[in-house]
Amino acid sequence: MKREIPLFLTAVIGAVMILGFFVPHPWVSVPTDFLQQSAVIVVAFGYVLGGANVLRVNLEGIAKRDRDWPYRVVLIAGMLVTMAVGFFVDGPRFQAPGTPSIWIYNNLFATMNATLYALLAFFIASAAFRAFRIRTLEAGLLAAAALIVMLGRVPLGDFLLRPLTDHAGLPEWLRTTPLGAIQDWVMNVPQNAAKRAILIGAAMGVMATGLRVILGIERTYLGGGD
Amino acid sequence: MNVSHDLGTWVAAFLTLCILSFVYKDNPFYKFAEYLFVGVSAGYFIVLNYWTVIYSNLLDPLRTAFGGHVEGGPFRIEQGDYRALLVIPGLLGVLLFTRLSRRTAWVSRWALAVIIGVYAGLKTTGFAQGDLVAQVQASLQPLWVPGHLWTSVNAIVFTVGLLTSLLYFFYSREHKGGLGLATRVGVLFLMVSFGAAYGYTVMSRVSLLIGRFQFLFSDWLHLIR
Amino acid sequence: MNLSALESLDRRWIFLGMALLVAGPLLFPVGLPLEVSKPTQEYYDAIAAVPDGSPVLVACDYDPGNRPEMVPMTKTTLRQLFDKHCKPIVLCLWNGGPGLVDQTLEEVADEYRARGVDLVSGRDYENLGFKSGNEAVMVLMGQGITNAFPRDQRDRETRTLPVMKGIRDYSSFPLLVSVSGGYPGTKEWVQQVNSRFHLPMVSAATAVSAPDYYPYLQSGQLRGMLGGMAGAAEYEKLMHEKGPATRGMDAQSLAHFFVAACILLGNAVQWSRGKRGRA
């Protein structure tokens, strides 16, 4: 019963949700509305659970004196201070301008979040030099599309390349077409065609997986054990 | 030099430089900022989800329903106003915490079943209507438009690209002969789309670095407007 | 040309090059001319076509990690809406985003208040705040916006707010603006709201996501789209602004050329190594 009841629940709820798409009658729309409301609440508990797990894992690391245990103390301290301020100092209006919670959000969370992602710019340049290898026709086409898009999407593209293409042995119509227009064509025609194919294929895959989950064929979400 | 006098800006600038120092090499300043970020994020997400969902969508409506502040009592249910019925998702949410112990983890499957059922249903219909039906419908375009040669050429190229790319994902037959040729053309279109995606990804990542430099030069050092 | 010295180039030189080429144009701007692309023009036109004074749903699904692309787009969109006396109803489905979204909205509102325009939160615009649940929230709003958001960002009861009077569900809005940093975002709004409730939509997306949304643009599910910082800069141009996106385009240009040069140089090094190996 530890697996059968959850599987039954998933099947019934999934079927009701699909039925809710087609049937506007209150006998169906009210249960689907309640299930969506329930999902919103349970997902929120899931985030709290995630936070609790972070606390548990790092407290264990500190107790065992892991290699990075002093940093884990920093982690726990940051977490507890943020929670204390949010729950006991600011309360439900913790997001109002000027609160200590918003100070923590702006100067700690937002700053570090943005900077961690900004590091990627360096690595993308380094990877372009060290790992981007054009050895086949396919790789060459990928590189050509990347170069056209990168240079055509910025104002400097045409500005710098125009003097070069004017002297190359290119046809008149190509020499006078802005790189931006070529970039537009690449995005709207060949790129769009392939993306749409991926979209359609992925849609069929998701539909198949959704039906497998609802019918109980796909059970990996239950985890191992009995 | 006219720099910022705001403590928060200095703290933010310090943490920004701590993280940027990673490009030279991994160091204690970067590690400190990284662990601090994880801790503050976890704490912030807990506070956010408690006040904006658990309190707002669960505890406050339950308090209102059982506190005698509503007409009809706590068990008069209608669409959008579930009153006492909200105890069920509340209980399911609490049951999620049984995952923290290996012995009781199986209980959390009930809550997971609700989430999985809801999202399986939503995603199945969403992808079917929004991606499959609408996209196939949009693909049915005239291949020859009299008087508009370039539009016709584009439509033909588009349709060939779409069909050959779709055929590439057909794995029920070996890609040989005519199918092999078609899938090879499909691969070329897919490579163009991956190249375009790479180009846009470069733009996105560079933008993030520009944003950080704008903060350091403008908000902190007041070097630019 | 002997490129063998570059084979063992320390990647930190590449990092330094990137840093200098981004920092330089920010400190010494050039101001290269921008051409407005068709998707950006369509985005602008779709918002311009909204009847003046209408409520418009603005889904700001991003966090500080996408700030340089998303915030300029959000601000310019809000300015276009305020210029038309529209009432933006803003929400956020990303955990890390609500503080940034609220700050962005209030900064734009403050600009108008400084010019003497009487804008009051809860009457002329509204921030519904954050809700977890992704697609479930989107469909839940279809039965009633205030059912999903009983309290707003400021912990006020949404049903009692003047701006929410007359707003029931998606049929109350002429347009949805999805400012999207990833998942959940434009794709999910298209699938769950545009397809199911037929609410017209435009998208302001990060450059990473924008190529994925071209099929929606071509099919008409999206009426217009901004893509990345370049799209944000083009939109600023249409609105006659010189905002942070426009100021960042010089740096963007040089950085793109740098990455393109890295690709070509890296392959030239590889090719010359192969040639020496065969010689």
C-alpha cells in the first residue's frame, strides 16, 4: 500500500486535471481549482523542506569537522540571521522598502546572485578559444551561424565588416545587405525550422511521459525502497 | 574621487569583488562569498515561501474560516474559497517533512503524488495545445506565393528544414538511404539552430558581466552615470 | 605566423582581455547607432495598441541573475504603460525575484511622481508579489486572479484594492507582458494561458531563451518579442531613452568580437599545430 496509494492518487489527480482542460462544468472545475491551490501550497512547503535539508547537511558537516567546516558556519549563520530577521523583525511586510530583509536581499542575495552568473562571461570566452573546434561540415555550419548571429546582433558588426566585404569577391546583393538582415534571416528561417521541430518533438515526448506517469507506468518519482 | 557613502553598496561591492576574484584563482574570499550566498538564499527562500504562500494562502484563510469571520461557517465551500478544506494541503505539506528520516520517508509519497498528478496533467495539456497543435497549425503555410519569390523560397526552405529535422528524431528505422539523406539535411538545420543559440548565449552571458561592471563603476565608484 | 606560443596560453589572459573590452566602453562610451529589429517593433506596437487606461498583466519572472537584461526591459515597458495611463498588474513566479521586481516598479513610479504624476500603489498600479507553483499558479489565476494572490507584496488584501476592482480573471486584461528569465516564463505562459485562455501576449526574454521563442513569434502566439540586451536597447531607442541597455551595447559589441576572435584564433592554433604535426 506504500506505493499503490500514491500511484492511485497520481492517476486520479492527473486524469481530473486533464479533464479540467476540456470540461468547464463546476463538478470538474472546482476540484481542479482546489488541486491547483493545493499544489501551490505543497510546493511552498517543499521549498521550506529544501531549506531544512540545507541546514541538516551543513550542521552534520560542522559536527564532523569537514574540510570546509568554517565556511559551513558562515552558511548557517547567514541562513539563521536571514530567517530571524524575516520572521521576527519584519514579519509579513518583510518585502516593504527599507526593511532589514530588503537590505539583506539587495546587498547580499541580489549582488552575489548576479555576480556568480557574471563569471560565465569569462568562461564562455575561454571555452571559445580552447574547446570550439571546427573539424566537420556540421561544426563549421554551427560556427558560421554563431558568428553571423554574434556579429549581426550588435551595431559594431556592419560597421567593421562593411569595409572588408566591399573588397571581397562577393555578389553585389550580398555586399549591400546588412549583416543584421542576414542574421534576421538565419533566425527566422533555418533556425526557426529546427527549433520548431525540436518543440514539436519535445511536446510529443512530454505528452507521452505525462501519460506514462498518470497511468503508473513511470514510477521513478516514488523513489526506492518499499 | 566621489564614491558611494552607503554601507550597503560597499558591502555589495566587497562581495562582488570576492566572487570576481575567482577568475584569478579559487581563494578563501570567493569561498566565503559562495557559502554566504547559499546560506542567505536558503534563509530568504524559506521566509519568502512562508509569508507569501503558507501564511497568505493557507494559515490566514484557515484563521478567517475557523475564527467565525466568514458567512456560512468554515465548511461552506465554493470555487476559490476552500476554507476548512485547506487543512488537506496543509497536512500534505507537513507530511513532506517525513522525507528527512529514512524510516518515515514513504509517507511523503502522498504529497508527492498530488504534486506529480497536478503537474503531469497541466504539462500534458499545455504542451499538447501550446506546442503541438499550435505549432503544427502554424507550419501549414503556402509554399508558393505568386509575385513574392523570396517569401516562397523562405517557405520552402522552412518546410524542408522542419520536416528533415523532425525526421532526425525518428528512431524507429535506421537512418539509411532516402531517410539517411533527409536526416543529414536535418542535422545541418539543427546545427544552424545550435549555432544561433550559442551566439545568443554569448550575448546573454556578456550582458551579465556588463551589469556587474555598471554597478561597480556607477553605483559604487560614481565613475559613470 | 607562428601560433605555437598560443597553444599553452594561460586562460587568465583571455579573462583579462574580456574584462578590459567590457570595462573600456563603459568608461569611454562610443555610442554606435542601433537598428530596430522587427520583433522589437512588434513588441512596441502591441503595447501601443492596448486601449489607454486598461489594466495590463505584467509577469516579471526573473531574479537578480538576469538583472542587466530584464530590468531595462521591465522599466521601459512600465514607462510605455504609464504613458498610456494603463494600470500594470505585476507578479513574479521566481523565488529570487520579488524584491528586485518591486524595486524596479517603485523606481519607475517614483520617476513619474517626481514629474508631478499622481501614481498610487493599489490604485494606479499593483504588485501582486510572489507565488510558488509555476504552471499551477498560471491556471489558478484563470479562475480568479485574487484566488491565487489573496494578499499582495505589501501584505494587503488584494480584493479590497481599488485597482483590482473589475479584475476577475484573464478576460479582464487586453494583454499579458511576459518578462521572462527562463523557467517558469514565456513558454509556460504560452502553453497554459495564451493557449487555454486566449490572452494575447508579448515576451521580453533573455538572450539565452529568445531563440526558443521564435516559433511562437512566427505562429502568432507571441505578438512581439524583445531578445536580450540588444532587444532592450532597441526598445529604449523606440521610447527615445538612453538607458543602461543602450549604454551597454558598445561593450556588448566589443565582447562579441572578442569571442568571435577567440573562436577563429583557437581554430587557427589547432590548424597550425596539425600542419606542423604533418610536416
